[in-house]
Amino acid sequence: MKQSIVHIALVVKDYDEAISFYTEKLKFELIEDTYQPEQDKRWVVVAPPGSTGVTLLLARASKPEQELFIGNQAGGRVFLFLNTDDFWRDYNRMKSEGIKFIRAPKEQDYGTVAVFEDLYGNLWDLLQLNSDHPISLRNG
């Protein structure tokens, strides 16, 4: 059996401002932006450059109770983890783009990591895993 997680839904306030942040600031690729008239919503999918794994589905809050979770989908914990092949390149570029880092870079047993906020306040790890980390070995 082979299965995989394809999308992770990220609740956003506005499609266009979210697309702008992810494509311009984080340099993600816009994979799809399709209007779905029967539901009056858009199917917006973005992914990091060169990624072949999980994508982000940017899902605009459509109910007041969903709006409460914009920027706090994980209850204040780091929610998403962006692995890179060059931590310092991406860290410095993101800082120059105005990305707010709330935890400074640190060397850990598993690699180099720093915590940043997306445009709504969701917390992300920017990390470069060591070559002997199980994920690195798996993705070989």
C-alpha cells in the first residue's frame, strides 16, 4: 500500500493577499487558482520551489467561526515546517523580505532552525535538517 498527504489546508483571510505573501515573500509556486462557482470559492494551491510533496491549500475563512483560527491554527505552536537545502541563504533572503523571525537561528541535534511568522501569525520552522536525519535519508 502507498499513501501520501497531498494538501494541508491553511485558513486565510483573503486569497490574493495570501497568494502574494507565499509567492513573493516565501517564493512558493502558485500551483492552482481555480474558481469554483457552485461554492463561490477558489481552490488555491501553493508549494515551495522544487517541492514534490505536500502542498498548501489556501482556504479563505467562509464562516465567522473559521475566522477565529486565522493565524492560530495550531494554538500558538509551530504549525508548519519548511525544510531547505541552504538555511542561511533562505534565512537572509526572508529577513530582507521583511519576514518576522520570533526565534533566532539555532543549531540543534537535527539541524539548523529558526521560527518565523506568516502574514497572519501562524508559526513556522525554517530548518535545514542534517544529512543523517531520518527525513533527509528518506528523501535521499
